Amino acid sequence: MAPKPKPINLALQGGGAHGAFTWGVLDRILEDGRLQIAGISGTSAGAMNAVVLADGFSRDGPEGGRAALEHFWRCMGNGAKQSLMIRTPYDVLTGNWGLENNPMYQALDALSRVASPYQVNPMNINPLRDLVEKNIDFNMVRRCTAFKLFISATNVESGNVKIFPREELTVDMVMASACLPHLYKAVEIDGVPYWDGGYMGNPSLFPFHGKTGTDDIVVIQINPIERKGAPMTPQDIQNRMNEISFNSSLIKELRGIDFVDRLIRQGKLSADEYCQVRVHIVENQAELKPLGASSKMNVEWEFLTKLRDLGRDTVTRWLDENFAAIGERSSVDLRQIFQGIGAQHQG
């Protein structure tokens, strides 16, 4: 008999088109069968992947989830065929996946620094919303009871994170989680404006605690925490500022988890009253970091499938190396991450 799957919580970061890496990770986990998804927390592109998975899962289990993810990302790729936001012939020739040489990208980037979406996009046109509404049945998402689902957005007025649970999810809540304020108007829900969840939870981990039946959290990390050297150009400075701000909330939560874990190990906190959260990280920064920020807006199918395959390969190796740790211990040393050494295996 096959061993019983191990339950895990999945924490899915935002990162635009780089969310296709997460698609690959999810596709392989669903195909592999050794892990059982108990809960998902997602932000921005991570939120998109999460609700698409829930939609498909409620229809036909793991295979339905895989099919739904494939369909959603294929629709994203089809949109690139009519878009002006594509790579230049030179970038195609040289293998550069970024859009920084595209005149339309440069114009929009410059415009976003001097004008708000309330001025340049008063009708709030958002092709991504149209795609989400067309391809995701939120009635099916709300009916998915196979796992808990939490979507993060940032309350513009209070600056706090807002968690939307699966039972209440609407297209507005998912679009709020992916609302970049320099591109789109804030998404209002019950009279409250929301921006991208990455500012305060990329993704949020605290909703898992005591809600899913497992203390194992697998973070699918697509945003670099560490990047050597000081950025020099205005664009690189802005991109690095965004990386830091979009990782800050996750790092704070991981610090809290590590702090409680150490106090329990030292006997200063009761293990009966506090749980030791086991943290795991699936990442491939060696491949993702060189891609650059502009590639997060590249939805060419060739690029999306490259990221998908990278995600599948990465999590396959990760499972082979770390499956035994799930349910037993963390597979990363969080203190080494805080010290800028990167994700390291626990001994």
C-alpha cells in the first residue's frame, strides 16, 4: 500500500508572471501525490494560483486542479499574442526574457512615476480582471472544502493586512490582492480601499495557525530576499526597494516562528500551549534572480512554460531531499536566512 500523504500548508508568494514557477510547483505536487494540501495562503499571483487550483479541485480533485492551472496560464499566454508588451527582436535573439528594452514598457514605467492610475486610467481598465472573471468560477472556489484558503490584501487606510477566507471569496478580493497602486485604482470592498497584499503579507502565514491540522508550512518563494551589491540605476533602485518591501512581512513572520521555536526548545515556553511550526522553502533563486523585475510582466507562453518546468524540476528535487523532514522538523535554518546566507538545510 502507498504511504498516507503528509499534510502541508502552502504559502504562495506574488510575483507577476513568475507565478508560473509556482504553477509548476503545484502541478508537480498534485501529480506526485506524497503531499496533501491542508491549507493555502496566497498573495497576488499566488492568490491567482490558489483560487484557480480551488476551482479545478472542486470539480475533479488533483487532476481537476492541474487542468485548471494549465488552462488559466495558457489563457495568460494567449493574451501576449495581442499585446505590445513583448520582447524586442534583439531580446529574443539574445535570450533575454525581460521587457526593459520594450518602448511601451519604458513609457509606462516612466508615466507611473509622474501620474497616478486615477489620471491615466480613469475607466480602470484591467485585462487581468477580465481574464479572472472569464476563467474562474468563484461559486466553485467557495465550495472547495478540500483545503483551507486565505487570500491577503493590504488595507490602504489602516495599513494592516486583510485576510479573505475561501468561504467569502469574490473576484474583487482576488483583484485587491493583486492591485499594484501605481498601475490600478485601489479595489474597494464594502467601502474600504485595498492594494496588493504583498505590502503586508507576501504571503501571510498566521492564518494557518490552528486552522488546518498541520504545523508544516511550505513557502514557495519567487521573490529574492538577498541580492548582492547596491543597485545603481533608478529602475534597479526601485526594483530592489520593491523586493525588500514585498519580503519584509514574510521575514517578520519567519522571525516570530523562529523565536517561539527557540523558546520552546529552551523550555521557556510550554510545548503544550505553543506549537513548533515546521518551515520549508521551495526556491530556485539561481535561476529566478537573474530574470529581473521587468520579466514579471512577460506572459509569453514560451516564458511561462519555461518557468513552469523550472518549478516542476525544483520541487521534484526538493521532495527527494526533504520529504522525510515533513512532519518531523524544519528543513531550513531560518537564522541563516536572516543573516543573509540563504535557505540552508537543517542538520
